[in-house]
Amino acid sequence: MKKFVLFLLILSTGLTYSQMFQKITNQPLVTDNGYGSGCAWGDYNNDGKLDLIVTSYNDFGSSTYPLLYKNLGSGNFQLATDNTIMTNSLFQTLACAWGDYNYDGKMDLYIATGMNQPDLLYKNTGGGNFQRVTNCVPVVAGHSGGVCWADYNKDGYLDILSVQHGYNLLYKGLPNGDFQQVTTGPIVTDYGLHRRAAWGDYNNDKYPDLFVANGDFENDNLYLNNKNGTFTKITTGPVVTSGGYGSGCSWGDYNNDGWLDLFVTNSGPNFLFKNNQNGTFTRITTGAIATDNDNSFGCNWGDYENDGDLDMFVANNELQVNRLYRNEGGDNFTKVTNEVVANEVSSSVGASWGDYNNDGKLDLFVVNQGYGGPAESDFLYKNTGASPWYLMLKFWGGGIGTRVKLRIGNYVAIREVSGGNSCSSQDMPWVHFGLGFLTDNPTAVADSVIVDWHDGNREVLTNVALNQELDFYGVVPVEQISNEVPKAYSLEQNYPNPFNPSTNFRYSIKESGFVSIKIFDMSGREVGSMVNSVQSAGTYSVQFNGSRLSSGVYFYKLVTEKFTETRKMMLVK
């Protein structure tokens, strides 16, 4: 399909190629010279526009600080000089990632540092303001190479991994907004030159696994989530035996088979691993994407053409040309050489895809290091040429680790909201599907959009109109009202009832065990999942939001190992 579309494009333009990307040169985020390291798009003030954080790496003895740019709209940005984030001056702020760790609907920020300086945790206090948190366990001194959020134990609270040169640091999020350091297990006891990491559910068991890219030509690490708070280190297969000098890594389903594949950057040929759907991977060894011999750092999956499959951008260092690989289907990629994003000599490190102007097309920011000399300006590329067909899911606050499955006829694609990927960076915390292959079917709709939240809950949407943005406001954590052991299991009637759009219901668990609460329509089709986890004995309250459902009668069902009950509720709009 891609080759045919490209052929038509060439014919229609008189055998010329129309650039898809426009380099932006008049905004402060590309005119401020620095020694960049990482970057991340995120809407920190909840105005529906992606803002940007950039970290800096300085080996020259002078201090620097993170740069926060506020998106003003209409393609304009402003340096947030009055923000707390801009006041903490350190030698090296190496990596950054947005995540709502206290679940108040506002994006908080974690910044990993080097040279035995303390990491930085900022709590978003609203109104565009942040408060530096200094009393939480993760704020430690070390030499971090990366940072990534995940709810690895699916308790509803984000955990944090700080990638270290030595022993990694893993912290479990707690309900009170604090963290508890994990001191056992291979993730934190394996010693090595750990450089970057990325969470991803590669075996489709709904629990995030972890890949760690190592330097010094060490084998990389893959840790399988055992679904009980522990991990098993994978020791066989090319994904952990190929060596390399790892600098970045990203999960993405490039062949649309419903299983996450893996890309790893190296000083030397990069690695592309195809998921075999059985817990193993095959290393792809042909094509420029696997044979180009560069000093690569950042790597970011993104459908820049909006044609339905993931392409790959690679940021190269040491005054080399960056790379853009177009997905041609199967295991085949074409190296793009006629785009501005792949024609500039630079010393790039991190990168991030994000739709900063809300037009349904993926734009690209690339942060540059200033290799061996003066500081470099960073790159912002506006996507002006992709197909307008798309679907965007905006996750406000607590979307990190959420997986989305889109089905349109025979087309099926998955995306996961990244908690940190690439090299010291993070792609936007929204989900983007390019749907340009539907241009000849203007009445098409999505058969289903299945949103599996990071804590195990599920939302199911059907007959979804395309070319729009869908807003998701995060999972409402289940509140334990009492830890007293009740005399019996129970599921109370929701209140209010009828409701529009939200309602609450209580339930009691007599014995600790697995608890499930699902929502069904009159036909018996599952339309939501509110609880899907192990809970201790006690009484709980949970809120259900039916804003995406039509008016009508629905059922909510409580299932435990020893008790089942169903009640009816009515949504009236």
C-alpha cells in the first residue's frame, strides 16, 4: 500500500518529492543552545497542548538546569523561567519522564541526574506550578542514565526505575504518595553499565516486563514480570546474548501482529528484534535499519506517515546524520534520505514524537549534545505532509503503561503509553493511530477501541468515529473505606441511580483474594472493568464514569473466588 501511494505522489508532483517535515527555527526551544541529553512531551498544565521538558548534560564544570517550555498554541512556545523546575541548577540532568504518581490528574516529573547528584522529583501543584519533593525515597544521589515509570505490580500506583551505572534503583509507589525501595530481585542486584531501560508487556499477560540496554559491549537484560511483584531474568535468546554497546531502547508493534517488538540502539549496528509470540525473539539482520553502522542513541517508534504502521527514528551522535526508517510491511524498512529529519549532521541524543499542534500528525523534537565543542541548538520538525486520517487518545494524568487495541475490520494495532523510552527521553503520553489507509472509505468507523489501563481495569468503546481526539481522565483508584473484616461479602446498589455520567458503589470482601468488577450492557457485552486485582478483606468504594456510553440499562458484576453478585444501574443522558 505504501509503495503504491508513494508512486501516485511522485506522479502527481511531476517526479518531485514533497517534504513531509518542516524544520522550525524561530521558537525558543530550538534557539536556546545547550548540551542536551533528554526530552519529553507532556501537557503539564492540562490545557490540551503538549509542553516540553529538556534536560542538559555538561562535562565542562559549569552548572545547567532543565528547560521547561510552555506551549502557547498556534505553534508558539515560551520558556517557563518562573517555574521551580528552572531553578535547580546541576551539572548533569540526564533523563526525564512525566507521570502522575499521586493520581491527582496532573503530570508530575522525574529527572535523573549524574555525577552523584540527587535525582529530582517534582509534584505538579496545579496552575502550571511544581513543588520539588525532597522527602521521598527516590530522591537519591547516583549516576543515572535513564528513568521510566510503570505500575509493575498493578496495584494502581506508579513505580519508578532509575537506571544506574552500577546497580539499578527500583521504587514501588505507595498509596500515600511515597515510595518504597525494592532491594531484592535481579533488576536491582544485577551489576553493570546500565544505560537505558523501557517497560513493555512483551508476552501479553497484562503485566509490564523490563528491558535494560547495557554499555561496554555487555549483554543486555530482559526481565520477565512474574505477576507477583518479582521478576525472572531471561538468559537465553538473541535479545540478551547479542552484546552491543547499548544506548537506547523502545518497544513497539511494528508488524501489527498484536505483540511488542523491540529496537535497541548501539555504538555500531542497531538491533531489531521481532516478537515470536512465544516469549522469544528473532533478530532481524537484513536491511539498513539493522546494518547501518552509526553511533546511535535515541530510538522512537511513530507512524509519521499516518498509514497504519510504526516507523523508526534514530538519533545519531558524534556529528553523524540522523536516520528515519519507513515501515514497508513485514520486516522491511526503507531508509529515508530525502527528509530534513534525516539530512542534518548533528550530535543528537534523545528524541520524542508528539503532536504539539493538535493536527493529528506526529511532530518530532530532537535534542543535541554539542559533541566535543560548542553547544548545539535542538531540532523541532513540524509534520506537514501526513495523511489527515488518524485517531488520538489523550490520557490526562494516569495513563502511563496503558495499552490500547484498535480494530477496524481486519486491521488490528496496539499501542502502549510510554513511561520513558528512547535515550533519556519519553514520547508523548498520548496514543496515536495513523489511519491513512482508510482514505477511500470516508464512512469507516473503528469497530472497537479497547483500553486496558495500567492497573488492570478496562474500557471498551465500539463504533468509534475517526479523525478525532478522545479524552481519558485516568483510573479512579479504588478507595478502601474500612479494613475491618466484614461478616459477609456484599455488593451495594450504586448511588446515584439513575446517573449521568458518574456513579459510585460499595462492596465488601470477607477474605483476601482476587476481585473482579466488570460492567456489561444489556446484550452481555463487556463495556468496562473497574477492579481486576488481589484485595485484602475490607470494604471498598469505586467510581464508574459512563460518559462514553449511551443511555440505557447496564449491569455491574462482582466476582471473587467464593462470591458472585450482579446489580443493575441506569444511565440517563
